[in-house]
Amino acid sequence: MHQDLVGLFGCSDCKAAGRDPRPMFFICIPDYEGLNRARNLDWKPTFEKRET
């Protein structure tokens, strides 16, 4: 996936001038809020007292 994306991004002026490509990195940031929302849809509070 990384190699597929690297070929799509770059400066067209630099490519036209024949410059070497610069290193490029991609980071995947998960949608934690969306994951937690889906996970907690069926959660109900129990209102039970915890023993300490």
C-alpha cells in the first residue's frame, strides 16, 4: 500500500526537472471515536456498587 501511494504523490515541477524523489512517509491514524461509538452502542450502566 505504501509503495502504491508514493507513486501518486510528488511535485510535478521536480519530476519535470529530473530531480530525485524525496523520501515520503504515510501514517494511518485510526478513527478511535468512531470505533468506540460502535463498540458502546449496546452498553448499559449497571448501577451496581463496587466493593472496595
